[in-house]
Amino acid sequence: MAQETAGTTADQVADLMDPPTPTVGDRDRFIDFVRAFSLLVVVAWHWVFTIIIWEDDGPHASNPIGFTHGLFIATWLFQVMPLFFFVGGFAHSESWEAAEEKGRFRTTLGFAWSRAGQLARPALALAAGWWLIGSVAVAVWDVDGVGRSVKLILSPLWFIIVYLLLILLFPITHWLHEKFGALVLVWGVGIAVIVDVARFSHDVSWAGWVNMVVIWATCHQLGYFWEPLVAAGRRVAWGMAWAGLFGLAALVGSELYPGSMVGVPGEKVSNMAPPTICILALLLFQAGVALLLRPWVLHRLETSNRWATVSEVINRFSLPLFLFHSTGMALWAAFGHFVLHDEQVRRPDLQWWLTRPLAFVGPLVLTLPIIFVLGRQYVKKRPPKATSAPTPQPA
């Protein structure tokens, strides 16, 4: 009985990063695939394209975007946080409806509080563990750069913090959706625009952090419209994709916003910290593309065991992989610097680019045993055989 309870708790915790998306009779394969793809892109980007530069005060992180002309365009496809929050909105809505139907929760507040608590615990455990390691390293060995190292390792947790906030706001955002529908999206976009105007035209720099909530919440809010968007057909999806792409090109072309959708060291403005309205244009583009690809991806998932297996495995390991991937990357970087004495790469050259296809191997090899030792309780059990959601007929 104790083992059964422990297993259930582990599955509940793992479901927070990858909440079940019940459909009529089963899970939604495409939503699962999008989450798996998004997570894999984030982890692979960190492992493959992060440049660690060692200075006297410790390691500094950079990336090739600022050194390679035109490479910022790649971030329009591979900055997938808007897409992840978008499908997360749908997943949370579906999970709440399923939990309510089964009588597990009476209110959205209880649902949100339960899920937030389960996700916060492993994230806080990781942060506390690295804080303890850092404190011991400073106190006992007087190691330089420990604070900066710990900060870099824990920096991906910003995503979990925002995700936790969106879970806690679920009772409000879900109520707003039920009461006002698409008007909530208009409010979100409008507030985000006003904040950017205050930030860039009137030098109210602190206002930008309002968009840390507003913009990601708007991405999440759009997810509540997933089923109507699927039913609307391909013309609407094409319209979303083109509108988002043209809007993003116009915003970047105005030179008010940087072209990269990830932070670039040395740039005065970042589209991510805090987010700008470029992220909303990116959301519209990526959501449209996702809707367009949905029939093809569903066909592949239904006819290819390889596609289905990869999607399932990544989703099962989603939480521990995200939590520990930066730890594995840090250990690999430290091994290269202190043991192999690798020469530092400050600017990506041809040799650096040629090694990118294999750059994930070292971090992966070190991350897997960490997951085995510390993260097994967050690996979900194999789900029941998935089927695609009933496809609404396009209008």
C-alpha cells in the first residue's frame, strides 16, 4: 500500500509539468507531442548552443546569436516558451474539467493550490540543494565563482516560477474565460502594448515586469480556445500564422525591438526578460503553425511507433529532465574546464559549429545518472494507450 501511494504521488508531481489532457476516452496525442517537442527544444538549446566563458568571478553564459548575422531568425522557431504556455492552458483546463467530473476537487482554487504545491516542492528541493552545495563550497574550500555558478544552474527555474504563477492564477483566468471569453485576450494584448509604450517611450523601466505576468498569462489564456481553434479550420490557422509572422517582422523591423526571441549578452533590450509584445506576435505565429501541422503529426503518431514512443518517453521524463538538465550541463562544463583544460570559445568559429551535432552527448551522459539517483520519483508511469482527440469538423 505504501508503494502504491508513493507511486501515485510521483505521478501527480510529474503531471504538473506535463498535465494529462483527457479527451473523450483518452489523452490528446498532439498536445502531448507539442509539450514533448517544446521541452526537447529548450533542453537541446541549452546543451548545444550555450557558450560558457570562464572569468575570474566564475562562469558566464553566452550564445551564438549575437555573433552570427541573421541567426536570430532561428529563435522565431525555437523559442518555444509561448507555445508551451499555450498548450499548457488547454491542458490545465481539460485537467480541471476531468478532476471536477470525477469529484476530486470542488473548486478551481483547490485544484490550483494542489497542483502548485506538488510542482513547487521538487523545484524548491533543487534550489535548496544547490544553495547548500554552494554554501559549503564557499565556507570550506573558499571556491571562487560559486554564487555565479549556482545562479546559472538554477536560472532555468524562472520557467517553473512563471508556470507556478499561472497555475495559481488558474481560478481567476478560468473564471474570466467563462465570463468574458475572447475579450480577455484583447485585454491582455492591450495591457501588454500599454506597458511597452510606458517602458520604451516614457522610460518607465519597472513597468516591463508587469508583462512578465500579462504576456505569459495571455499565452496561457489562448490555450482555453484550443478546441474552437481546431474546429475553425485551416484558414483560421493560416491567418494566425501569417498575422503573427507579419506582426513580428514589423515589430523587429521598426528597430524598437531586438530580432532575437532569446536574450543576447550585450543587448540593451531583451524580448524575454521581461517579455515584450514580440512574444505575443510569436505566439500567434507558432500557434497557427501548430494548428496547421496537427493533422500531419497526428497521422505520424498513429502510424509510426517510433514517433509515438519518442513522444511518450520524453513526456514521462519531462519534469526530471527539465529540473536536472542544467546540472548535467554544469558538470560537463566544469569537467571540460578543470579536467580537460579545454580552450575557451568566446566567439563561435567553424570548429565550434561542426561540433554542435555532438555537443549534447556530454551533458546527456551526466544528466541521466542524476535523474536515476535523484529524479526517479518524478518519472511518470507508462500512460494507457493514447488516441487522438476527436477532431472537430472545420467550419
